[in-house]
Amino acid sequence: MQPIVIFIVLMVVAIALAVGMIVQGHGCNRLELFIRRGFVKGEVEEQVPEKIQHTAYYLMLELGDLLESDKDMEQYYGVKTVFNHVSALRAETLGCCVQAPIIPMRPEVQSSFLKVIK
């Protein structure tokens, strides 16, 4: 009698895990979407378009390269520019008409008048 109870409990846990993965999953097929609608109230979220995924991926790579830099000012202006690009991408995906102006990657380098004295 005990092996049957243990088997039933394990099957219930396995089914619960499968349903949980379907509810939290992305790119579901029709059967999974049908099951998901039974648990999730409201509309099922749509998958993010490829263009936005690629843009976000390259912004992340650019940010990683900037943060590995040794120069503080290069990091500062780079992160500021990446933030502007992310803000513009967010505004585009949310459908806002107002887009933040995109500042060039690095401002014009001006000669410094400060001298280092040792």
C-alpha cells in the first residue's frame, strides 16, 4: 500500500512541476497556451520581437565592454550613452512618441589646461 501512495504523490508533484513550467514558460504551443489560460487570468504575454532582443543584446555587450575599460571618463560617457540608447529603446517598445535625444558615444576631446605637478 505504501509504494502506491508514494507513486501517486510523486506523480502529483511531477504534474504540478510541469504545469508550473508551462505557466511560467515562453514560446508555448497551442496545448500549453490552453493549459496556461486555465491558470493565468488575463491575456497571455506575447514574445518579444527578434529586433528588440538583438538590440538589447548588443547594448548589453557594449555596456560590458565599456565597464571593462580602465579610463573613468570613458566609462562615464559610455554608460551615459548606453543609458540614452536604452531609454530610446524602452520608449520605442512602449509605443511612446517622445524619444530621448541620443548623445554621441564620446564628446569632442578638448585640450586640458590643467597640469600635473609632482
